[in-house]
Amino acid sequence: MTQQSLETKTTAEDAGAGSRQPAGRSWLDRYFHITQRGSTVGREVRGGITTFMAMAYIILLNPVILSVPDAAGHKLDGDQLTTATVFAAAATTIVMGFIGNVPLALAAGLSVSAVMAFQVAPEMTWENAMGMCVIYGLVIVLLVVTGLRELIMNAIPLALKHAITMGIGLFVCLIGLVQAGFVTSMPGDGGIAGAKPIQLGTSDMLTGWPVLCFAVTVLLIFMLQVRRVPGAILIGIVGGTVFAAAVHQFAGLDKKAWGGLNAPEITGSIVSTPDFGLFGSVSFSGIGSVGGITVGVIVFTLVLAGFFDAMGTIIGIGQQAGLADDKGKMPGLNKALAIDGAGGALGGIAGASGQTVFVESTAGVGDGARTGFASVITGLAFTLCLFFTPLAQIIPTQVAAAALVVIGAMMLTNAKHIDWNDQATSIPVFLTTVLMPFTYSITAGIAAGVIAHVLIKTVQGRARDVGWLMWVLSVVFLAYFALHPIEGWLGVN
């Protein structure tokens, strides 16, 4: 049975079951099939709130990642970024609830945001970068509608998919360490033989109260996770902020001590009107200036950063919630993936980066969520946060950076799926994983892994085992690496 016929059959069965439900059940129950899926309104509400608590940290972290300057040196406003992050998460999660009717919550994906901040924005303006995000979202929708998603999923080796996640995890971890001041560059020593490119803290020493707050927050989150405390990351951020506020008060620090960014102090009202200044700040006019190959590589990198994680998360949560059939297929998968792709486009329009399904949705499912009503509750919780965005400004960057390190560490658990004894597998995985943080480029890691995979298969005499799409990608990535050197040799600007 095809996926489409399975979805049609399931939809018909749901409709039939809904029509046979006893009279007296609420519209809410009938629309979301709450009783039919073995749940209750109370469980859905509780599950929705649990999911929100597990993923609310994104309200604080996404603005931190997107705070870097673009090619023109322009930075996005912090309050506007927070509003955009909250709005996009609320809107896409509510849509997933009402239309997808699955307990999946969406928000700005850290993988996508990392690509946007450190791969896309340095090449163009933030308006153009958000335009690229819109294109990325529409590409995912197109892949789902045309059925090409299966082609791409099958073309990329499973080990490389895990490597991409691991590499982004190390990259996010490095971002956190740098933003916390735990790791810094060696000023002026880049050309000296034997000099280190980076160092521990300042002059190989950890100094300053902010670095201590970072270390305390990291340890606190890890301890909470070891104890399996729900919402460990959010609780850790709150605890770290309280500790930072105490240090700020008793040590008599000023805002400069925290790097001139957020300081753990309340200087005004914690309630404010949402600032939608970034909404619609999208441009496509300057995208072509970076070159067609670069644009294509960036879009593909964004797709890889968000698409595979989203599909794996959706299927995994669907199985956990008992929504998958006996063959492991989840009815409505295409609909959920299409909403996920549309979330990427909406995130670009809102100025928040691409939205994607969060694995933290498993927390709500574990607490009883089985329908889209839980997602609606999660979305409404995000909506309430629109009026409390000043709270995000009291979270020191060093505290938020601690959460990035923890999340990066969590992404490395994919290493357990790699056969490290098979060098034909481990070499491309190694290159993909380490080159992302070492080159500060997610694209470079993916490109090296793809090229290495194709070359190794060819040397093994198994070139026919390499799908045509991987051959195309390897040629594109080779052109991407060779473009600038060739232009330099030819004297082309």
C-alpha cells in the first residue's frame, strides 16, 4: 500500500470513527480525536505545557545565535529577534496542531540558525539571508509535494546523516564556548610558527565572574539531566541567571563585565508590547551577487541541516505516540513535513530563521499527549511569551551559551550509530564531523564528507553503488571548493 493510499485510508477511518462517536462529546474531542486516540483533554493540556517547558530555552538561545553581524556589519535587534522567535514558534506549532493533528511543536532550529548566522549572513545582508531561508522552506515543501523527499533520503548514506548532526553539534558547542569566553583566539599570533590559533580563556587562564557563571550553568544543566529532571535546560538557564544576578549584585559588576551584552538585572518593566520590526524584512535582490553555485550550496546545506532531523524526529515521535502503523509508517507524515517546510519559509518572513519540529516534543508525548490539541496548548504558551520579551534580555550571554554547549553534547550521541571499524564509513563521517567546527563552516564539513564518500566507493570498485544524486552533489561541492582559487588564478574578481 502506498503512503498516499495509507493516509487516505486512515483519514477515512478517522472520519468514520468520528461519525460513530457517541453524542455529547465536545467539538474539541471530535475534531482532534482525543478519546479515539486514548487520551483526555487534561492529558493533552498537561502534555502541551510539558513540551513548552522542555523547549522554551529556544526563546533565549535563538537571539544569541542570530546576534552576529552580516556582511554589511549590521546586527539584528535583540528585542525584535526575541519577538520573532516567539511568534514564529507559536504560529507554526498551532498550525501543526490544527492541521496536522499531531503532538509536534516547532521553533527555530538551532542547526538551521547556526547555518544562517555563520554561513549565510557573512555572505550577504540579513534581509537576503532571511530570503534564503524562505527559499529553503519552499524547497522542502516542493520536495514533499513532488515526492522527491524519498529520493533525497535514500541517496544520502545513513552514516553521513548522523555525521551531519554530530558535526553541527560540535559546531554549536564551539559557538557556546567562544561566546562564553571559555575559548578565545590568539590575538596577532596567527602568522607565528608554533603559535596556537585558540586558547583557554585569556592568556590560557579562566578569569572573570561571567566565565564562572558559564561553568556553573553547564554543570547545573548536566546534573539536572543526569537526574532526569524534566525541563533541565530551561531550569538550568533560570538557575544560572539567578546565580549571575547574585554575582552581579554582590560583586558590583557593570554591563561591560558581561561583554556589553545582556546583564542579569531588571532595568524596566518585564511586560512590553511585541516588537514586530523584523517581520517582512526579507529581500531576494542581492542573493545572486554571491554566485549561483554558492546559492545552490547554501540552500542545500539548509535543507540538510533541517530536513533530515525533522523527518527523523517526526517519525520517532509518531512511533512513541502510537500513531505509526505496523510497518513503522506514520499516517499524515507528508502533511507534517509540508507544515515543517512551510515553517521554514514563515520563519524567514518573521525574521526568526527556519522553524522545525523539536525533539523536545517527546517530553509532551511521554506525559500523555497524543493529538494536535497538545500542540495548540504549546503554541498558546508561546503566544503568552510575546508580552514578556524583556525577560530574555536579563539572561547573560554566558548563561545562554552554557545551554548551547549542552545541546551540542547531546547531538553527539549519534556517534553510537557509526561503525568506526569500517574505514569506508568512518573516514567520511570523521571529515564531516570535525571540519564543521575546525573550519567554522557547516557547508565545508558536508562537502568534504560527500566527496570523500564518492571517492572511497570509487577506489573500492563500487562506483555503481553511489547514487546519481551523490555524484551530482560531489561535482557541485568540488566546484564550490575550486571556484575561488580558479577565479584567483584567472584574475577574476
